[in-house]
Amino acid sequence: MKFIITVSLLVCLNTVCAQNAVYKESFSLRGHIVTNKTGWVWLRYNNKEGKDILDSAYVDNGKFLFTGSINSATRATLRFLNKSLGMNDPNSISIFIENANMSIDAKENDFKNAKIAGSKTQIDFERLETSKKELLIKRDELSVKLKEINKAIKNKDSLIGTAKKQELINLELQKAKVQLEKLDFDFIEENPNAHLSAYLLFSYSHHLPLDSVELFFNKLTDRVHAGTFGKLASEHIQTVKSSMVGSAAPLFELIASDGRKVKLEDFREKKYVLIDFWASWCVPCREILPAIAQFHQKYEPMGLDIVSISIDTDKKAWLKAVDQNKKTWHQLLDPVPFQDGGSMMRYAIPSIPLLLLIDKKGMIIGRYENGDLTNLDKKLKEIF
């Protein structure tokens, strides 16, 4: 009996080993830090189920090891000694990890020059950054000069030709930006099977027309479509489509400033709805408030309801702004605007202010970005 069990176990173990040799569904990250300190190192990433993971490992004689499982190449943050500081921390670095055997060699207080091996996506990223090096240096130098000129203008220093210099530097910065973007999109075109291509496309997707995003996305391989960044790009495309004119408006249920629960469905078959996405810290958002108040006064008796949805993360600042501006229509706060299910994601909002006009059937009949009041006014006159 013991002999049979042993053979069975060996068969199972050999099967598992054979499967792992073909399908690697986990990663390892071995690290070495040149330091005379002991302490913890933290790795933050999204695992195979999409869950946010903050793992830790103790640095022993400068060495550490992380293991885990992810869907495909993904972005991760590695920190030494301090787990909650920002990316300007010299002992912090953002890297691409994937299901492979990887390694990283770093020096204390110099993580930005760490050497990473074993991640194809990280290699692609570093190669692309190298091609951008001269442009990035030029952009940073121009940014410093522009900052100095802006300071001179603010202090009203009598510098001859200051405004002209400011204009020329802005033009040069714009030119550098266009050149950097071209290098990114050249990479996407030339590397349809690279996860970095989907990462770059998703990074730009919120600022590109939908047809351009789809054009580049359709050129990527099925393997990349199924990856973490490919799925994000695909979800963004579907979200944009679901929040375009002619689509049913994504539903919501949020708490108003007076404590009421307000649902988009509450207005169905009763009134047209104008949704105003804004924030207390958004100057352009507050500049268009008088016009929105006029729309409310003029069209509310005819069947228009206005709902302002704030993406403020500071509830007190939101309530203060609502009170200061004497808003008499529905005032709602989205508690998680930038997370899955939040306003910015569900309505594919690239920036605020953004206004959506919804008919009585719950269909989007107008989308006005950057506070486009002219076309909104025309539409409201057409309806009422």
C-alpha cells in the first residue's frame, strides 16, 4: 500500500512539474540592496484576481525575495525602509513585473538607477526611455526656464521681452511633447505583441478620440488584449461607448448635501436631467456656475432638473463650496470618483467641468466637455 501511494505521489508531483515548465503562473523577484541597514522592503501590485496587494519581505544581508501570481505584466512599486512615502523617495521605484523569474539590484538612496532583469516589459520600457533621453532632458531644461520666467512675470520684474520668451518656451515644450508622443505611438505600431504597447495606449486613451484608441487597440494581438493593460484599454473603450450621446446613461445612487439618497432612475419618465461634474477646487467649474444657475431658473419650470456631482475627496471643502455658491439644485458627492464604479471611470470623464444632458428615457442626448455652454444652450432651446 505504501509503495502504491508513493508512486501516485511521484506521478502527481511530476505532472505538476511538467505543467509548471509549460505554464508559468507565478513570479519571483529576488533582490539585492547595497546597504548597511536592515529593515523591510515592500512590493505593491495587483494580483491575478485584480486585488491590491502590499507584500513585505525582510532584507537579510542586503537580500530579499518576493513571490506571487499576476494575470500578466503589470506595474508594481518597490520601496525600502518606508512603505508609504511618495515616488520622490530615493528608496522607491516603479517597475513592470510579470510571471517570470526576475531580479533587481539597487543601492540605498539610489533606487532610480536599479538594474532589473527577467521582465520583458521592463526591458521594453527602459529601451523606449533611452530613445527619449535627449528629448526628456530638453523638456526638463525648458520647464525650469519657464518656471523662472513665470516667477519673474508674477513678481512684475521689468525684464524686456519676458512675455515673448514665455511664448517661445511654451512652443518648444509643445514640440517636445509631440515628439515624445510620436516615439510612444511608434512603439505601439511596431510592437503589437508587447504588453507595454497596451500600457502606453491606456495611458493616452483618456485624451484621445475613441476611434483613434480603437484603431491602435485593434492592431494589438489577442495575447496583449487578454493581458492586464489590454483589459484596461478594452474596458475604457466600452466605458466611453456607454457614456456617448445615444447611449443609456450609467446609473448612480449618491448622497445629497442634505442627506437624501438620489438615484438617476428617480427622474425617469418625469424630467430631463443635466448632470454637472465638478469639484470645489476646479476654477473653470465654478466660473460656469452662474450660467448653470440661469439654466436652472429658466428651464426647471419646463421640466429640467440639474444634478451636480462633485469629485471632491474633501467632504468639508465640498459642503463649504455648495454653501458659498448658493446652489439650489441637487448637490451630490461621489465618495470614490476615481475608483471602479466611480464617476470618472463610469462616465469616461477626461477632465472637469463636464456636462451631460439626459432625456426622460434615461438616454444621453448631449455631452459637453470643458464647460461648452454655447452648444448646451442651443440644445436646451431646441428642447424647451
